[in-house]
Amino acid sequence: MRWLLPSLSLLVACSAAPAGPPSPPSAPAACERSACADACQRNDAPGCLAFGLLLDKKDASPDALRDAAVAFERGCSLNSWSSCQRLASLHLSGRGVLRDPVRAAGLLRRACDGGDLPGCTSLALLRLRGIGVEKDPDGAQKMLESSCAGGEQRACVELARQRLQGEKGDAAGPLGMLKRACDAGELEGCLELGKAYEQGKLTAFDPVQAFALQK
């Protein structure tokens, strides 16, 4: 596994090398560890993401997490925005790498600038709280609205949560946003919708709906 610990300068050099023969096919989303590792060595972005995900487990050892971080680093340098997000998550938590919110925000900015809506949502949440970047609630709000309009349901859930907390405007707006997010499979949307029914914020108190959505 130690092969996957080159310096960052080597990673950048590899990603910037002149194009050679056509690359082998990308690694599948769910590949064997050796196949994912080989694909990442060939500078295959999906392979780096897949390999990092195999290593980045809840009970992973420090060595495995460090290798996962290097795999995500390489994938991010190859414009795998999901790799950038996963590396940002490690830097926010300090798992396998030094805790570095500023670095995490920079990685999310890279993903967002590349058009990745989940990356934009994560960056907006940091801006909302002033973590790793200057606190900017107005700018964060605009980013969330843009991501939500693009179909990023996690952003829609956060907007609905804010509007519920602010108790401004028509309650049907947040309710609809949470319903759409829940229907799209966004767990947080279902949980927030269940809380809304439970607390009677958007509708009359409905324990049946609350239980069904939060179970």
C-alpha cells in the first residue's frame, strides 16, 4: 500500500505529463482493490475515487486513511469532483490528514468551479458558518438557491430548514421543497419533513406521518 504515498509534487507532475498512448478503460464504480489501485496508478480518475472509497471506511486504520487521502488527492487533480469532496471531508474531520478547514474549503471551491453542484452546496454550508472561509450568509444563500434550482436536493433541504427557522413567508414553500427532496431519496429531507409534521410547523400535528418519515 505504501506505493500510494508519493509527494504532492509527484502527483501534480503526473497529472500534468504530456498525453501518451490512449489510457485503459476507466475502473468500474465497484472494483476489486487491486484493480482500483492499478487504475489509480495509471492516473484514472474514477479508479482513484473507487480506491479511496474502498479505504475510507468508518473503522479504517490511520494508514488506510492516509492512503485514501492520497488517492482522493490524485483523483481531485484529475478533475474527479467527488474525490475533491471526499478529501475535503477528511480535512474537515482530521481523519488520516491534518484537520485543515481552509484546505477543505479550497477543495470544495475547485469542485464547485468545475460545475459540481454537491461541491457548491458543501462550500455554501461552510460559508454559512464561517468554517475555513469568511462567513457570508448572503453569498451562501445564493449558492444554495442556485444548487437547489439545479436539482441538488441537499441544498433544497438546507434552504427549507432556514426558512422554517426564520418563520418567514408561505409555509407551503419549505414543505414542497422537503417533500421533493424526500421523494428524490434525500434522507435529510425525509427527516426534516418528519420533524415538521411532528412539531406542526407546516401542517396540523400528524404523528402518523412523522413516524413514517423518521423511522
